[in-house]
Amino acid sequence: MFDKEKFVQNFKENRAVYVTAISILLAMIFIVAAVVVTNRDKQTLPDTTTPTPSTTTTTTTKKPTINDDPTSDVGSKLPSFSLPVLGKLSGVHDSELQVFSPTMNDYRVHLGIDILANEDTPVYAVADGTVIQIWEDVRMGQCIAVKHNGDAVSIYKNVSVDLPTGIIEGATVRAGQQIASIGSTAMVEIADEPHLHFEMTVGGLSVDPLEYFSSSDVAALQKDTAYEQSATDK
């Protein structure tokens, strides 16, 4: 049980000790508080002001187009194209609608145009260019590919295996120069009348050649009475 009188007696006897201890404790508290305040004043306050917007103008880089580099084949202007052969249009380009093949007795897409002409009729380069490939396709027979400006390639199929002198891979050809003759080497079109199967690509994609000929050339293909007359005479 708590003895109040004894506690008071002890306090009186040891009062000096208690007072000294309390004084030391208060002094320490004061010193700590002073140090904390001093350090707080020395700290750099964060900048709470709103930053001024930069006056530097941000420019948007334009995505390059195929015409940005004039030294590139892709960036060069497409040339004017002329007809590869004088004849009558018998088959059009269609990458989606399948057409009937009399030879194969089935339906398939037609990635070019067919121009009817008598066998051995001259086939001409449609524009200035370079012969990049000559090959024999198991389906389309003897073929020639010529590269032109504008990343365009003209492809001549079902031509004769006997080519004019100088028509080899790497040869430079001029627009209107004979590079082949109509043949009958395409096995998948051998049941058709003699014709040139002509294709074009631009930027590596198959395109409709009729869209790259002049309107007068396209009109001539629609009504080639010279070919019709020669076919009748045979």
C-alpha cells in the first residue's frame, strides 16, 4: 500500500537530486528544440512557383514520302509509258475477281493484261529502263522484266525464247525498242490466241497497266482493227 508520509519524507531528503535531474532534463529538451529550429531555417525551401513555359518551338518531323529522296528509284518520277505491242485487249487486270482459264479449265485471278497479236509480232519496252531479269516460268513461259524510274517494273510474259541481239540481263533499253516477240510459251494460257501477257508493278505492288497508259493508247487497245483484219486474213 502506498505510504504517502514515507514518500514525502524521501522527497524532502533527496530534493536536491530531483531538482538537479529535472533541470538537466529541461536543459536537454531546450537544446534539442534549438537545434531542430536552426536546422529547419537552414534548409532550402522547395520552389512552389509555377514554371514558366518554354519558348522553344517544338517542330514535328514530317514522315518521309517516296518522293523525298530524288536520288532514289522510289523517289523518281514515273516515266510516260507506251504500248508494249500493237494488238487488241483481250484480258484485263483483276487481283480480286477470278476469271476462267480455258487452258487450266478453272478460275483464277489475272495480275496483268492480255494483248492479242499474231505470233512473232514485235514487243517493245514501254519506257526507258534496264533489263533486270530474263527467265522461263513453268506456267507463263519466257519472261522479261525491265525496271524503270519511279520504282516501276514492266513484265512481259509468253514471249518467244528467241530474243533480239543485245537483250540480256543488265542491258539498257529505250522506250519503243524491241525487246522480244509474241510467242506461245505460257503453258497456262496456251489455249488462248497468241498474245502478250503484260504486267506492271510500282513500289513492289501489282498495278493495272491500263491506268498508266494514255487514254489514246487505251482506246487503241479497245479497237485494234489492224489486228482484227490480220487475224481475218489468216
